[in-house]
Amino acid sequence: MPVDQRVRLKQWLESGEAQLHPLTFPQRELWEMSPVPPEDSGNHICCLIDVRGPLTERDCGAAIQRAVDRQDVLRLSILPGKERPLQMIRSSSEANFEYRELAPDQARPEAIEELATEIFHKPFDLMQGPLYRVVDLCAPPNQHLLVFAVHHAIADGWSLGVFVQDLIGAYLEIIMRSSKPLPPVPQKFFSFLQRSSRSSFIPIKPSIKLTVLPPRCFVSKRIRNFCWAGDMVSCSWFSSG
């Protein structure tokens, strides 16, 4: 680890900005038994969220930031240790969000697929973090494809759904200017780390109910859709996890 990163890490640990923890058992399996190196894009999960409606860069970025503030696993990175890697969770982190307005020639389905594939395969800096990225590919007039890539060390197909629900709930809270906050996260990743052991890895079922979404909500096993009549926003998402 470079000297400047060592100094910054020491400052974070002393101030309480960051905390170090051993890898969970599933993370250790990923590091020790995966057929590809941990930094390989084969360990990435991709979620495509198709949004039709007036989705602004400011509101989308704010919704992602709220999700990051609520989900501490999105503030996690992996550091080298003496015997095996350690995970570091920071108390705060800026959302890793990019907004791209597409030119007409980039809005073709083939071009968008190529861009999404490039975003998905872009490697993560495991030490620097974060281990996710969200890119909004915006095509006129109001067509958006949110490309959400995340490292398997911090997510799977189940937890990805929790993030998407949190993101949608945060976005609706912003555009509706609701005074009622989202329900608290039932169990943060840090709390799970304190309870976890090698012999028991039992994920807690999410208690974020779809009641935080508009009444007209349709859910299937892998593809989820919602629409809100106020601004005529419709959304569907598909996860590769």
C-alpha cells in the first residue's frame, strides 16, 4: 500500500471515519476459491434499470446518495492484510454516479448495449472503493438506462433487489417531497459482521416493503416494474445476478 494511502487510512481509523473487519465466510470463499481473480469482471453483477420519464441528474444522484447513506455495504472496500484481506467500511462516502447524455448515434440499441457492457466490465479498485458504480445513459427525450455494476463481494441477486427497492423509494421520496422518511434498514452490514461466524450465514429477509412504492406496482421474479402517474415515470429492471 502506498505511503499516502497508509497515512490516510491511519487518520480514518483514529477518527472513526473507517472500521476494519475480517472477511465474511462467503467473501473468503470468493477470494480463495473463485476460478477467476477477485478483481476480474467475472465477479461483477450487473443490473439494468430502464426508466421512462423526467428523471433528472440531480434527483437521481440524490436518490443514489440516500441509498449509499443507508446501506453501509456500499461504502465498503477490501484492503490487504498480513494473513488475508480485510474489509473496511467508511462512515460516509460520496455516491459513485455518472450521468451521460447520449448523442443520436449513441442512442441506438446496439450502441447502448456496447456502452452498458463497457461499464459492466470496467474493473473496480478494490482498495480504494467503492465496489459499485451507477451510470445513467440518457437518450432524448426522456429515456434512461441506469447501469448498476457491483462486485460480488458486497452483493448477490437477493441484496441487489434490496438496493433497487431502496433506490426507487428514495427517488419517490425526493420527487414527491415526502416528509415521511423511508423505514429504517432492518440490519446493516456492520451489524451482520458483528454477528456472523463461519458456521452460520443466514441472510435476514428484507423488511423494506413495496408499500413505499406507488400503489400501481407489478412484481415478477426477475423483472420489476412500477409507474407513478404524477410525473408519468415508469421503470423496469433486470438483474444478471
